[in-house]
Amino acid sequence: MPGAEKLGPDSLDGLVLVSNPAVTPDGRYILYTAARVSLATDSYESSILAVKVDSGEQIVLQSGPRDSCPVPSPDGRRYVFARKVEQRDRRGNKLPGIELRLASLDAPGASQLIARVEGIVSLSWSPDSRRLAAALPMGRPDEDVKEIETLPVWFNGKGFVYKTRIEPFIIDVDSGIMERIELGLNWLQVSDVAWSPDGKKIAISVAADMLRPYLLDVYVYDVENGEAHVVAQGLRGYGELAWSPDSKLLAYLGHRGERGFSSHQKIMLLNPETGGLECLTCSLDRNAVNTVNSDVRFRSCLKKLQWTIRGIYFLVSDSGRVILYRVQPGMEPEPVLDPGEAVVDEFSASRDGSIIAYTLMTPVDPKELYLYRGMEARRLTRHTEAWKRRYKLAQPRRFSFRASDGATVEGWVLPPPEGVEQRGWVLYIHGGPKTMWGYGFMHEFHVLSNAGYTVVYVNPRGSDGYSEDFADIRCRYGERDYMDLMEAVDYVVKQLGLPKSRAAVMGGSYGGFMTNWVIGHTSFFRAAVTMRGISNWISMYGTTDIGWYFVEDQLCCTPWRRSDLCWEKSPLRYADRIETPTLIIHSNEDYRCWLDQALQLYTALKLRGVETKLAIFPGENHDLSRSGKPRHRVKRLQLILDWLNKHIPGARNED
Ligand SMILES: CSCC[C@H](NC=O)C(=O)N[C@@H](CC(C)C)C(=O)N[C@@H](Cc1ccccc1)C(=O)O
């Protein structure tokens, strides 16, 4: 029976975010994190729980409130986890602080501090369960005047990183003694570490070229003699690594940059002896990672690929769904767990691959923990059930249409729930551009739909979930992607009967860029909300964490090479055409798309007399809508609703 309460902005309160399903290698326990959103404490209160696979019994391992990321040991007896601690330097600047702790699965509660670190990028147990390979960020910014000689200066979610190197270590878990693995590099950012099953080697993927940090080299470190040698160079992508069960081969998650940052992530087989590389998933022509958008996720430390005796497991984004796949060298990739119109969000497999723990979500179900065994899927938790019972959630409907160049474009409409009067509708544009809308749970969409707005969300060209060619809009931002979106608008008006005069457009990041672009090219929409967006590619280039290489790759220009193109593709260039009332939302620590992007648009609209408002969220970053402080998230949603309600009048008979 659906509940009667309206799902408003503050319905975030009490929602439990289930994440990090980590099965012990022997398949006896599944450890996971449950984080409760609390408006009272303005935080995510996270604890670590476990389910006994055989009995289904649930155990609280760490009651929190800031514990997450359990990583079980190979012998299945212990686990390490992260405890967030508040740290400040002498001047009171906030510093990220993590305690890496060790606990026993037989004695819930008790835990022992291993190390106090600034973050954890990657962890991998030694097969004897006595040591950990770790990639840890080292080096803090100057407390007062920042004296900077490197790039990037800052990084979204991390702050000033100009002195940070991400270095590989071996940690003895019982003594806490940390030993640095020397790779002989001056500047390095390790992205992953993987200890081989025979215990002899640690594979490390690392960026060593400060000006091209997207280029990754793979090293193999010999644990016995302490020597490291390069086995592959100049790879790209996520850089995650997994050893074959016989410790002879490596699986590498990434690509060779065939289509720059528009390339699909692929599972590549790397022979560390010969340096030979073979693509195992190219025939799929789908991205071998999960890129579906959702705003109900919590920190997870699970690997994105895992090699068991049954093969290499990984997720695939496909037409809004996320499917668990497996591939064996020399064979074609095969789906293992296709959830239908749903998303397998994260997974882990037992050593023999017979047990798979995963989280699953649908557009109307926030994430819960599931178990897959013997071809059967079983739900193990019900953390979100009571929350769900309070509200009425509408079901989205999928549509597709043939774009003017013949391609098929997919989208969904989420109407208001039964009994809620339709006020208007919103075209909501996703970020990336290489992410996808689909079957992920979007709390924000339900807030809009409960307020009477049908949400229209479309995967235009540039999106993920389709072929690599579909995702590749390099040098052509604002062209085919814009046409797909406006053709979708035409479709929902003509075919689905959405009212022409009560439409708004909104989006974040690339979706914020596109919102700015849309209002500079049409006055169709009554209101716009642009969030964490881009208005000027020239200033974007040099002010952000990834700007200097992402802009060149995607826009094909720099401020001094083909700058005319950067400017031609900048929404600010068309500011004199904008008539749409526009709410601009930005965070003052957004180092992905810096605040100058919002300020320039705001100033232009103000001077031109277009109705506008700028909301700056202090202490928040690019991820405000997904992991910002709960009260800020509520405030943000309220601002959006107020703007829509003001500019989309409920004039029902206008069309
Ligand atoms: C180093 S290449 C990856 C860039 C990245 N793409 C991921 O989707 C990205 O941050 N893109 C921005 C726009 C870009 C700065 C022009 C973006 O649109 N981000 C999206 C996607 C995203 C989703 C979840 C977490 C991070 C990014 C957004 O913020 O919604």
C-alpha cells in the first residue's frame, strides 16, 4: 500500500544508503555499509553490518557513526575499515582524516587502529592475511601562503592537492608499520594496487607524468627482492587491476585512448612477462563500468573488477541498465546477472565465484543488499522499506524516438504520482557527458514529480550505455547532443502531450553547460536551473582540476590554440540571446567546474535584465546534489522548487 505523505525535499531524512557489499573470500559473510541520512546531525551516520550467508542473520559490526568501506581478509577472519575523523591544522583549516582500523569478524565492535591517513585510494590484502598493499595520498598543503609549483592545484572533493602524491605502501596489519614501495618517481599518483594470489608480487597502476596525469603505467613489484619494473606504459582509463588466480596474468580496466575521454572502459588482458595487451570486451561495444546516475549512493571501496576461478567479473552500462558480466580469456563476455529494468550498482564475488554479493536499485527502490547463488537472486536487507512505505512514488515510462539523422534516442518520463496535479514539466539533462540516465534511483526526480512536475530525462548523443561512437561528441558539443534533446522535447510535446507552455530545463555539470547552451539557443523554456555548470571553456581550462586536458580533448581547443572554437562553444558567447529566467546553483569548493563559471553567467544575465538568482553553497563541492551536507541538499531542492513554482504558473488551459 503506497503511503500518503508528499515526498518533499526533507524526505531525505531517515533514508538509508546501503553500499559496499563485500563478501568474505570463503563466502561465509557479506559485509556492507548502511548510512542513515540525518537532518538532525546534518550528516550521514554510517555503520558496518554483516549478513551470515547461510542463516541470513544480520550482525552490527561497527555501530558508527562514521565507519565505512569494510575490506575482508582472505582468511575470512578479519576486516579493515575506514573511520572518518575530524582533523584540523593549527590554523583551523579542515583536513581530511581517516583512521584505518582492523577488526575481527568473531568479535563485533572491538577494533584496532592501524594507521591515521589522509585518505585511502586502494587497498589489497596479501594472501596470508598479514599485510596490506595500499595507495595513500601523502603531503599536505601549506597552512598559510600556498607556494605552488605543480598541477593540479586543487581537486574536487580533496581541496588543495599541489603537494599530494599518491604513493604505494605495504602495511603490516598487526604492528601498523608502513613501508613505502619505491618506484623511483618524482611525481606519482597511484590509482590501484593488487597483491597477487601467490603472494609474490604487487601490481601497481600509476600516473607519473604530472602534465598528462591520465596516462598510466603498470609496475610489478617483487615483494621478496623489493624491485619494481614497468610492464605497460601509456595506458588510460580507470587503471584498476586484478590478478589471474594463477598469478600469471593481469586484467586491466581501461583503454588506450582510442576516442580520448569518450572511450569505453574495457577489460584488457595484460601479460606482465611480455607486455602483451589484448582487449577482452571490445566485441561488446559497451562501457565496462557502471555510469548510471543516482543521488542515493554512499562511499564504497569495492574493486570494479574481480578475477575468480570462474572468470573476470565487471559491470556493464547498457541502455540505462547495469548488468554484471563475466569474461574468460579467449572467450566472449557473457552476462551473469541481468537485473532487467534495474541497476546492479556494486558487487563482490567469493574466491570460487559461487557467491556474489551486490546492491541493486530501480527507479522506485533505493539500494538494498542482494545475494546471487546457484542462479538465484535473493534480497537480504530491508533498510529502506519503512521509508518507502511513507511515500507515493510514480513509475517512470520509457520512450524512444528516431532522431533526425536516423539514430535511436532513448528517454524516460516520470509523471506526478496518482492524485498529484500536474503543474508542468522539466527536461533534466545529465552530466558527464559520458554518463547515462536509466534505472538508477533519483530522489530528486521524485521530489519534482511529487511537486507536480513530470520529469523528462533523455540520453542524447554523448551519453553512455550505447556504442562508443554514440558517446563520442568530441569537438562537437552543443551540436548533435543539443538536437537530440530538442527533438526529444518535440517528441514529448507531440506524442506524449506534455504542455508546450509549462516546460523548464535543468541540469548539472555538462548538464549545466547544456542548460546554459539551450537557453542561449531557444526561448522555449519558461525557466532554467543550471547547476555546477560551465559557461566559458576558456576560463574552465585553467581553473579546474581536469580542465587543461579535458577541455583540449573534448572541445578540441585551448585558450591559445583555436581559442575561437573554445569561445564559439561557450554559452557566455550567446548570453545576449538569453531570455529565460535562470536559477544558478554552484558550490564554492567546486574544483571540477569552478565558481567563476556561475559568476560570469550571473553577471551577464543581471546586466541584461534577465531574471536570475545565484545560490552559492559554502563548503560544498561538485557533488552537492549527491553527497553534500543533508541540510544543504534539502535547501538546494527547495530553491529549485521555488524557482519552478514561480516561473511555471499552474495555468492549465494555456495549450
Ligand atoms: C577526467 S575525465 C572525466 C570527467 C568527468 N566525467 C565523468 O562523468 C566529469 O567530471 N565531467 C563533468 C563535466 C566536465 C568537467 C566538463 C560532469 O559533467 N560531471 C558529471 C558526471 C559525474 C557524475 C558523478 C561523479 C562525477 C561526475 C556530474 O557532475 O554530474
